[in-house]
Amino acid sequence: MSTPVHDDPLARERAHLAASRSALRAMREDVESLDITDVTANWVNAAVLENQIAERVKALADLSGTPLFFGRLDYLHAPGAERAEGGEGERFYVGRRHVHDADGDPMVIDWRAPVSQPFYRASKKDPMDVALRRRFGYTGGDLTAYEDEHLSDPAEEAVTSKLLQQEIERPRVGPMRDIVATIQPEQDEIVRAGLAGSVCVQGGPGTGKTAVGLHRVAYLLYAHRERLARTGTLVIGPNRSFLHYIEQVLPALGELTVRQATVDDLVAHVEVRGADEAATAVVKGDARMAEVLRRALYSHVTPPTEGVVVVRGSRRWRVAAYELEEIVRELLARDIRYGAAREALPQRIAHAVLVQMERAGEAPDDRVQNAVARNAAVKAAVKAVWPQVEPAKLVLRLLSDADFLAEHAEGVLTEEERKAVLWVKPARSVRSAPWSPADAVLIDETTDLVERTHSLGHVVLDEAQDLSPMQYRAVGRRCTTGSATVLGDLAQGTTPWATRSWAEALAHLGKEEAVVEELTAGFRVPTDVIAYASRLLPHIAPGLTPVASIRENPGLFEVRTAPGGTADVVAACRELLEREGSVGLIAADARVAELAAALGTAGIGYVGPGEETTRTTRLTLVPASLAKGLEYDYVVLDEPRAVVDGEPDERTGLRRLYVALTRAVSGLVVTHGTGLPPQLTA
């Protein structure tokens, strides 16, 4: 005899899930059926409204494989009510988005709503007026289990959530997924930090810093929707592979309008075709280059040697050279953008003419001033005193003309540094120049000196430890009037100019007041794996707190000699592919081609980083240089010594190895035919 639904808690929860999905479908249908024929004044308004409706329809999509709600809160009292009143508590289902029924009553509460916060923060010590917290387990989109915590019952002991552990350890195939069901209290504090302040998150491998940053964007868009709709938000990642990996997280949370880009995308004023030696890139990325560029730009402002004569009808009006010089000095002293000052100069000259007209008894108005500002003599004076400057041409001259660079780098760069940045063969034009990524950043800096860069409301900067000071300045320009969330790990800095301290980085970013938070609880990397990788910390980031894995499952970890070379590596991959989940084969860049050939010979299909895995092709072949930020259920790491030797110096190589060692969620197999780096065997 079957159990009635009202006596079966799991059946009741499944019924609520089905009803919630029906309600969400009805919400979507209501939006789709909107008729805007008679509510728009013109075709422009109609197009804007149609676009808004289309975005709303997308946001209300029911993703069949994604749980609509993942938790439930039963309050002792109605939220906001006085506890002394003894009012009956309420029940809320916590999910990825708000869902209401036909009467407008909530069936699912958005995880970002204040009433949902205790789902992440409440504990036995501080139950936050929660009687019961229920977590749900899913298989695909089907609700299959639940787990209860009676937070306000002193007789019940606190226990580790099995469903929470299962969700953290659940195999992953395809792009990064959200962690909205598993956010921890210390992560939630960062996610819900206010919009006004900037936050810097130092987080070791597996601490969830990237996910925290993305969920923070989603929270801020919920809490400050109108403001951020006006000012905009931006997520900056280290490369295209990384952005492709994370691109589904925000849409899964219902946020479709957040732009994602790399730093190279932000500064793409010219076509980048060249590359710098490490020593050259370090100098070009140094913050001192900003002063060199400023000097070079303002060297174009020439003190006037003669006055300006403006002819209007039968009258001649003269602005003497000393008056013109005073106007120029005032504009320079105001420290405004080069271009803005240049635009103001003709108006200042015209104003000086109007003062003379008024003294002569005339009554000129704004139209007269504008006409004077457009006068040919005034235009000629402005061109001579404050000429237009094209940022790319200025940088081209600095990198091509040794005398010009020496003049404006005097006391800023050493002679050796000046030689490092000069092109061996000067370029003839902006179009033919062999621009490098660092050169593009210099052009962006100059562009901002000429004309202010548009500022966004909030910027998330991930893998920030790899940016140069000049790149930090480029990002900082995009949020001068907004705030930033900076994410990174000093131990994973793998560029020659990698950040030495967050205080230094935040100063270059223009966010010295940012609060630095450190995440040290590891949710992703198994205990044995992170302990092995942490052997490198004293050599790559002394003083940094090692990550402490909270995973109950120690995971698979093996270090194997590979006398058979690539055959042993292929065998390890085949072995791990027999398990559930994704597999990453990480190797030094120079060994990727050889391993690709060996996989092809063995008949094992694979994809490259940034390409989406499938149920039938679960192996990704990853060059060590592209491994940062990615994660796989199982990893085979080929030849650690080759990873170290592939970098220009040992410290950078060991940091690259640290990154490669910490990409595994469930297991790591290290294979080596040559000896291991001594830092791993100590």
C-alpha cells in the first residue's frame, strides 16, 4: 500500500517542486504574452521594450538539469516580527531565483534575498531564529533526498551535512557551475559585502574565490539593480579559455547582462602581433611608465610666443602673448585631461576677447563667444600651443626614438631600462608596428591621459596576481567611480611581474581602501593533494597560510614513475577515464604535441582547454600555461620537472607547478620519467 503524499515528506517536497516549476512556466508565459502595441510612443521605445521583454523571458528559463530550489528554512517567528509576540513562523524555499504563484505569493525565494541569508549563516551557536534548515539532494533535475538540521533544538548535535559534501564533490563535466547551494558563511560575508566598498580576496586553490566573485556580482545586481543597470558591471579573466569555462555561472543565476573580457580586450586599441622578452615586458609594465607617458604627452604643449588677433567686422581684438600664456598655465595647473584642456583653450581665448568687447561697450552673448572660439586665428593658436596628439603615435615615437625616450624618461628609467624598451628596428607607422600586449597597455594609459576612460559601477578582476602595475592601472580606470572585487592567490603568480603584495596591487588599482579577506578553507582540492602541493609554498610564497582542506574524502593521490614514457601517461589517463567525471592531462607546453600524438595513437579522444567536454569525450589536454583557474575531477600531471624548466626562472616554474598540482577535485596522479623537483621531495 502506497504512502499518502501528505504523510511522505519527500513526496510533499516533490509536489512543491512540480508546482514551483509550473508557476515559473506561468510567469514566463505571462511575459511572453505581453502586448506592447499601444503602450509605446515610437519605434525606438518599442524596440527597447521588446529587448527588455526578451531578456526577462531568458531570465525565467527553467533549466531542467538545475534544481529550482536547494533548501528550505522554517522560521520560529515571522521574519521582522517581534519575538515577544510569539507569532507563527514562516517557511521559505531557497533557490536560484524568485518564483511566485498566481496570487503573487512566493513559492521560491531568491538566494540573495535577506530572508534567505540564514540558510548560509545560521548555526547551532547562532540559529538566527531558524527552527529547521533542510537541504535537498538532486539527481539531474529530480529531487531525490533531503537532510534536516534542527538549529534551535539544543538536544540535537551539530553534524556535517552529507548532502553538502556530496554537492561539493559531485563530478563535473563541462563548464564551471554555480556554488549557490554550497556557499559557506565566510564566503557569504564576502558575497554580500556592500557595493560602495572594494574587496580583495586572497584565496588558495579550491577555496572558491572565483565562484565567490561571480556570486558577488549576482548579489550586487539583485541588491542594486537600477544603479548597476545604469553604470554597468564587468568580469575580467586571464584568458579566453577561462572566460569560456565560467560563462554559464551568471546565466544559471538569472543574470544575463554582465560583460566578460580579458585585460587584452580592454586595451585593444591596436592589433597585437608582437611579443616582448620578459625583461622588456617588466619595464613596460612598471608603473613608472605612466610618468614617462605623461611627460611625453605634455611636452607637446608649447608656451606661446605671440598673441592672437581676432578680426570681427571692422574691429580687431588682440589677446597678448602673456595673457595666452597665463591661460595655458591655468589649464595645466587644473590637472584635467589633455584633450579636455585642449577643448577648453579656444573658449578661454574667446572669453578674453569678450571681456575686451564688454569694456568697449558691446554686449556679446554666448553665440558670439562660440563664434570667436571657431575663428581661424584662434584655431591656429590652439594648434600651435596645444596640438592634438594620437596616443598610438606618441607611444610609437617613444619606443622608436631613443632621444625622445631619454628626454622624458630622465630620472625615471635607467639607461639599461630605456634600452630594454626601445625597438631594435623602429616601426614606420602605427599599422605596421609590432605591438606587444604591454605596448597596448601603454597606449591605453596615454588614451586615458588624453580623454577620461568610462567608469563602470563594479568590476570583478580574477587571477589578479598575474597583472603588471600598468595593467592594474588599466583595470582601475574602468572603475574609478565604482568598486571592485579583486580575486587571486599570490602563490599562483606565474608572470615575471607577478604581484608581490595585495597592498601594492591595490595601490596601482586605485583602491587602497579595499578590505583584504583571506579564504583558507579548501572545498575543492582533496586533503592529500593540497598537502603535497603545499610543500612548494615556502619556496614560492613564504608566510602565506596553507589551504586546509575540509573534504572528508581524502581523494585519490599517487606519484608514479613512468619508465615507459608517454605510454605510462596514456595508461594513467585511460585508468582515470574509467571513473565518473572529467579528466585533465596537464603537461609542460613543450610536451603537449608529443602527448597529443600518443593519445591519438591510443585512440583516446580529447579536447583542448576552453572546449566543452561531453559524456563521451571527458579528457582535456591542457598546456601548463593555460591551467590556471580550470578544474577537473581527476588530473594526470606529466613530468613536474618539465613544468618548472619551461619557465624563465625557478620561482616562476615552481608557481606554475603549484597551479598544475591543484586542479584536481577528486584525484591526482603525478607521472615522471625524470626526477621530481627537490622542493617536492623534501
